[in-house]
Amino acid sequence: MAESILVVDDDNYIRVILQKRLSAFGYTIHTAVDGITGLAAAREFQPDLIISDWTMPNMDGLEMCRKIKDDEQLRYAYFILLTAKDTQDDKIEAIEGGSDDFLTKPFNDRELVARVRAGLRIGRLQKEISALQHEKAVTELAVTLGHEINNPLGIMMLMLQVIQRKNSALPISEIQKEVETCITNGKRMAIIVKRLSTIESPQFKPYLKNSDTNMLDLNQS
């Protein structure tokens, strides 16, 4: 599937030039005329890279960039800010606003294409890293649940099986003892679930000694 690029500029000439130039390399190009329509188009098309003019009516490019970088679905879209501004303060403002790159008008055609290609490569790497981090987090959570819950759950199941098999033969006092054991371990699992749901700054510990696999430390302070 072709990588997609969103071009946002209130100048129709610039939009057409960029669309023709970049589509020649096989990219899918979407366009918008200002920050408001650009943000809507970004949410609709989920582009891999965005090229936006800075100075536009309704919502400028830097404000759109901030909103995109705050959006979980769009934050990995590589953002190139296109502008006639060229002072050091302008560049600092663009970077602090979340822009990944800064290209001054009038731009060099070859430089534009080179930066687009570099931006797309960086975007692909960011997505791959994010996917790996997600897989690692899922694995660590699964290991944590398996380790922390398996023991009390196993005890509960054992006690219930004992009660089931010997129900008629066990005195009431013995049944009550087994039930209390089940309740105790049920409470242990409830505490584990509560700790999982209230962790603010997750800390990890090795699942096994000398293991590369980690699990959540549910005893963290």
C-alpha cells in the first residue's frame, strides 16, 4: 500500500505543485486549504507524513501541528512545516510546537523530496518501535497475571474440588475452613487486580533469575 502524504496550504499553486511532484513518486496525496480542514483530513486519512504551510487563515500550521501531536492516532505522522520564516527564533518555535522538520520557501525541489523520504523512513521506524513496545507490554502483563494470580487461583480450585469430592463426608467445621481458604485467596486476587488498576508509574522486575522477561512489580511503593 502506498504511503500517504497530506499537503496543507492556502496557496492553490503550492498545493498543486506539491501534489504533482510527490505523486510522481507513487505516494498517495491528500490536500487541504487551512489548519481546520487539514486537521479533519488528517483524522480521516491518517497520513504517514504531513507538509503544512505555517501562515494560513482559520488555523495556522503550527497550531494544527500541536493538535496532531496531541492526538494518539496521529502523533507518529512526520510533520514538515513549510514557511517563509527563517530566523533562529522561528525554527525554535517550530520545533517546540512539535514540528519534525522545517523547510523554508522557496524550497528546493530535490531537498523537499529528500526530506520527505527521510521523514517517511523515520515514521516507519517509530511505528515499528511502538509496535514492539506494545508487544513487550502485553507479554509483561500476561506474565504478571500468570505469576501473581495463578497461585491463589490454584489454591481456590483445589479447595473447591476437595469440598466437591468429600462434601458428604466432611464435617461442617472442615467445610468452613476450606471455604475460608477460598475467600482468603479470592481477596488476594482482588488486591492484585486493585494494584494493577492503580499503578501510576509502572516498575518492573525479572520474572525469573537471569531472565530477559520482566513482570510488573506489584509491591512497589
